[in-house]
Amino acid sequence: MQKRCVVVAASLKEMLLAKLRDAPCFGIQFDVTTDITRQAHLIAYVRFSDKECMKIVYHYLLCLPTGTDNTGANIFGKLANYFSEHGVAWLKCKTVSTDGARAIVYIRNDVVALIKQVAPEVVSIHCVINREALVAKKLGNEEENYQH
């Protein structure tokens, strides 16, 4: 059963990568997150036009360990190696969305700047959902807030 799951997962991954390579352009959203063992991972999603179903689709692309070096250069290196290994063209990347962490945005050699070197037409978008979720945790239950 395990072998079958591995084969199916590999097949789905290759189908996604084939569709991504075939798409005229794509956007990528990524973040570095920590798992329950405190290991850092780069997680990325892609959005592109799927010619087969004639829709804009949004798919989980990768989860790669980053180790302790979470600099912009290391994060870009992980993405660039993955794209190179799987034949994904940077020039098709038109949007990049990040949560605004210091290593990812606004530093001279950050990931977005490095991506713009290989994909000059890319537009960077700052996502604030992560920060909204953190604020919502602090607010607590709505009923509790009204009782005080």
C-alpha cells in the first residue's frame, strides 16, 4: 500500500508540474514556517491558468526544509533549485506573494529582489493574512469581548 501511495503522489506531482510548465504564466506564494519539532520549512503554492479545465487553479507546490539559514539568498536558492530541477521557467513568474517577513521582503538581497533578477516582470504582493490571524487569536471569543 505504501508503494502505491508513493507512486500516486509522484504521478500527481508530475501532472501538476507539467500543467505549470504548460501555463503561459503563474504566480507563487510562499512562506517559511516552523513545524512542531521547530524545524523551518519553505512552503510554496502556485496559481496559474489550467488549460485542461479552463480555470485559474491554486495548488500546493512544495515543502522544503531550510535548515537554520533562513536568509533571502538561501530561500531563493531553494526555489531556484526546485524550478531548475523540474524545468519551471522563472520568466513565466508574474506575481510573488509573501507575508512580509524580514528575510523575504525589504532587504537589499531578499528573495523578491533575487526573483526580480531572473523574472524582471514579476510584481510583489504583500499578504497580511498571517498577521490578521495572529491578531484574531489575541481577540479571543466574540462573546467574551462583549461581556466586559
